[in-house]
Amino acid sequence: MTVFKLSSKELQEGLHNGEFKIADLTNEAFARIENLDNDVQAFLALNKEKATEQAAQMDQVPFEERGPLFGLPIGVKDNIVTEGLETTCASKILEGFIPIYDATVVKKLREAGMVTVGKLNMDEFAMGSSNENSAYKTTKNPWNLNAVPGGSSGASAASVAAGEVPFSLGSDTGGSIRQPASYCGVVGMKPTYGRVSRFGLVAFASSLDQIGPITRNVYDNALLLEAIAGVDPNDSTSADVPVPNYVAKLDGDIKGLRIAVPKEYLGEGVKEEVKNSVLQALEVLKGLGATVDEVSLPHSKYALAAYYILSSSEASSNLSRFDGIRYGFRAEGVKNLMELYKETRAQGFGDEVKRRIMLGTYSLSAGTYDAYYKKAQQARTLIKQDYDKVFENYDVIIGPTAPTAAFEIGANIDDPMTMYANDILTIPINLAGVPAISIPCGFDNGLPLGLQIIGKHFDEETIYRTAHAYEQATEFHKQTPQLWEGK
Amino acid sequence: MAKLSKEEVKHVAHLARLAITDEEAEKFADQLGKITDFAQTLNELDTTNVEPTSHVLPIVNVMREDVAQEGLNRDVMMLNVKEQVGGQVKVPPILED
């Protein structure tokens, strides 16, 4: 067992009481990674030297100057730039790329006193739902090493579930924090669009991307979001909305909370075991004083098609910057500049990335723009209006995070459409720009299931209150994978 | 219908600056065809007079004072450049002889 079974509060108590030092926590993270990462395959780069040095210095800081996250180790998804630490987006095209500045969230982690221990694997450029699209390694699910951890923030979820680190950051464009959180039995929040600065997040689809925290409990998740949230002059889409003290409101009281359950979220394609776990969770919430009504989000079934057109269109534009000129991989033996572009990109990008760049280029090109891109933007408006309407009368919307538990490695890799269908329950949330969390709510054949709680724009507070009340009333989050035993 | 031809895929690959073999063009034509076929479901929607979403939040222009600031250090900016001459980025010929 490891001290990482403890919550942030308990870790701070341990530091205060002299049971361990910050240096010990950093060492523990690297020791766990050394022990477990041959199996889990979560980390792409380690920050061992600097983190060890930083930890030793931080141990000198007086306790009264420390915040609640001070000295705690964290892993960062590899599409978030870290000065001096290789950042590849799990793509060959960024092999050897050393960022020259920190993302705003990384700066904020440092200000909170967190220790970045390394960079976490992902699907290449965050395109995928299983981590199988990484150019470097396939991360495994700590609950069953034959299963995927989900994606694209698969390693962010797996590293926390395996207890290699107590905290991580992921990013979510169509479910990339919540789906892996669900598959790995941890807590993952996709904040409101604009809540967290995207400066230094390598862009996939700029109108959908959002960075968020992954943790082992709701309280710690709220704490970490509070640390990274807020307006940023370097991201003009970040919102100038005050960041509340989320944890102050976690009192377990949800009496009178109005919960909406969309019938589309418990319909076709959602596995029976998943439905049952959600229905049981709703009973728990009712027992705590919430009311539950069935509602409809009639345009949900169009979300997947709209999402793939819009996200791929934005990606085709964003990824045009990778041309082999100023950073990353550069093809050799080319005759002229055009060939350099084409060969660098053909050799540097994986198939899924190429597929989406081409789909996006096609959707945006003359003759297809109106039929694809504009149509999808209109569908997006209708999907967003569905949510606005339900939120006129309800505080949160609840459903499953994913239609099934984690699937086996290799099961869907040859069929893009089946792979995409994993995200049907998470994608509409990004299109509407609203926040949503995934928290553990059961198991199917030993693999975790996730409950998705969706809130109004900038109302992460109510999501956290609901998630926390549910967590206090259940035991799912206390379970750990078999691989914790003895290691 | 939305089935993409091999030639269309090659054209799109050229627009996206991706070198592509015949074999790949065939594979991608098939896979992209399935995705664009699926996208046709959007045609069931009546979107007459529906505004396309340009932003999910009511953000308009975000302005700031126009004040000069120190930029990134030039030597630092060149750290990731593979080929350089005299502090400039070197690329292969743009025009043929």
C-alpha cells in the first residue's frame, strides 16, 4: 500500500505531523512509477531531477505559508506544454520538442506548490478513446491490464487509479477526461468552456477543448479545479467569471436538488449493467432529498455527427502548424519546401490524425462547407438549446458517462465508427459548453462504471456538491485495483 | 451519396499537405466515406433560420490596452529549430531551378 491512498487533507496532516516530508512524497511517486509503469505504461517523460530538487526546497517552507495542495505530486497530460520538459502530444511529429514556456495551468500548479513528476501518455493529439492511438505506447487499465484505460486522457486516469500519483491534469474535447475517469474508477471534471485557460494546451478543437482535474475523490478534484481556474490575458476565450471556493460548499446537503434524467441517456446502446448502476445512484440521491424527473434532449442523436465534423474541421486548421519547419520532426531527403511539408506530415502523423485532418479539410472545402460545416454548427445550436431548456427547471442532469465499461485492447481499433460511439454520452456536453463530472458508481465484471453529472454554465459548484454527497453515501471510490496490493 | 472517390481523397490530402500513396487513398476513401455517410443524418434536421453556433458563451470582443511587452528571447525561440543559419530558420528551395 502507499500513502497515495490518502486524501490531500490527510497528506497535509501527515506532513504537519512529521510522518513524511514532501521529498518522501515525490520519491514515492517515482518509486510507484518504477514499480508499476512497466505494466500500466502511463508516463512518457519523467521530471525526476527537477522535481526532487524542488521537493527538497519546498520542505524548507514554513507550514503557515503552505496551501492545501502544497508539496503534492501531479502528472500532466502530454498536450500541455511544460518548459524544459519534452512535450509530444504522443505524436511522432513532436518527437524531441522541448517547450520554451509553461502553460498557464502549469504556472498555476507551481504557484499552488504542486510538484510535476512527469508527462502522461494520450491518444495522439487527443484524438481517440482508448490511448491506442499513441505513437509511443499503449497505456493499460489498472483494473485489468487487458482493457483500455479510455481516452484520450487515458494515462491521466490510469496513473491516478494505479496510485502512481494522487493528482493529474487531462483535457476534454468530446469526453477525453470523463470517459477514461469512468473506465478507471476515478473522478474527472470537464469544466465549463472558458473556466480554465487553454494557453499552452496544444489545440485540437479550440471551441471544445478544456483542461480539467483527475483525482481519487471529489473534494480533491474541487480543490485542484480551484487552483487552475480563472481568466487569463493569454486566452481571450477564458471567462472573466469569479472562481468560487468550491470545497467550502461540500457539506453533503442536497435536499431539494432538482435532477433531470434524459431518456436518451438510458436508451439504445447503453449496456444493462450501466443503466442499473445509474438507476441505483439516482435512488441514493433521492434518499438524500433530491427529486428526479425524466426529461428529453431530443437532438442528442445528432451530436456525434456534428462533433466529428466540427472537431475535425477545427483540428485540420489547428494542426496545419506542424510542418517540420520550426520544431519537432522534419522529414529528410526532400527536394523542395512542398515536399518537406507533405513528407513531414505524412511520416509524422498517425492514421487517426490524418483521417480527421482530411475529414476536416473536406468539410471546410468549397462545395461541401454549407452541407457539412455550417449544418453541423446549426445542429450544435439545437443541441445547446436542448440543455438550456432543461436547465430552466433543473439543477443538474444525470446519466452514465459511457455506454459500457472499458473494452479490451484491440477490440475497436480497426473500426473508427464503433470507436467514436464510445463518446455518445459525453460529446453533447462539449458542444453545449457546459461542465460535467464523472465519478465512480459501480462495477461490471470487475471494471469500474462512471456516473456523469452535468451542470449549468459556470455552475461546477452544484456538480461538486451533488458528486460529494453521493460519494459520502457510497463506497465505490474507496476501492482500489488489485495491482495496489503488495506494491 | 457521400462516398468519397480515391481522387477526391488525393485532392483533400494535397490541400492538407499530406503525402499519400494509392493504397492509403483507397483505405481512407472507404473510412471517410463511412463517416460522411453517417454525417448525412444531420440532413434529417430542419435548420431553417437556425443560427450556426460561433461561440457557446456570450463573449464578444475581448480588448486590452495596447502596451508593448517584452517578447520571448530569440535564442530561446530558436532552440527547437532543426536547421538554422545565422539565427534564421533554413528551409529547402521554394522555387525550382
